[in-house]
Amino acid sequence: MYFNAPVIPWHMITFNTENQTQLKLSMKFTDDLFLAYMNNQHSPTNTSYYYKHNDSESIYYLPPEISSILSDILSQYGATVLIEEPNIIGFEKHTF
């Protein structure tokens, strides 16, 4: 008998920045993400997330290391669970 540990997926959060409310929410998101990370005693060191901003949207990819400790933030901002690891080419890397 084999035991397979559950795999924590990547998550994606997207904001429509053409909408003023969504634009403000995207700016608040990064503050909330940082505060939640810093206030979690189980936060891994040198963890990164990836983001890209363009004229119409802001996209954030959160890897499993972050997804596993920030479930409240993911729920609050309506994160989408990704089945596969995203293509992060062209995204900026932000390390805590």
C-alpha cells in the first residue's frame, strides 16, 4: 500500500484594472499578502510569487509554498486553483 501526500496547487488571482474598484483591490492585495506572510509563524523563507500588470489586468501566481499558508487571503480574493504549474515567463518575481 502506498500513501500519496496531497499536493498543494498553484493559485492565480486576477484583477480587472479597467474597473476602479478592482484596481484599488489589486493594490490592497499586495499589502494584505505581505502582512499575512510576515504574520504567519510558518512562513518559509525566500518564497516568491509572480505578477504581471498590463493595461487591463493584474495577474498574480502564487506557488504552493505560499498557497499552503495563506488560505484566508486566497479565499478573500477569490483565487483560482490551477491544475498545472503556470507558465511564468514574462512575469516579475517578488521574493519575501
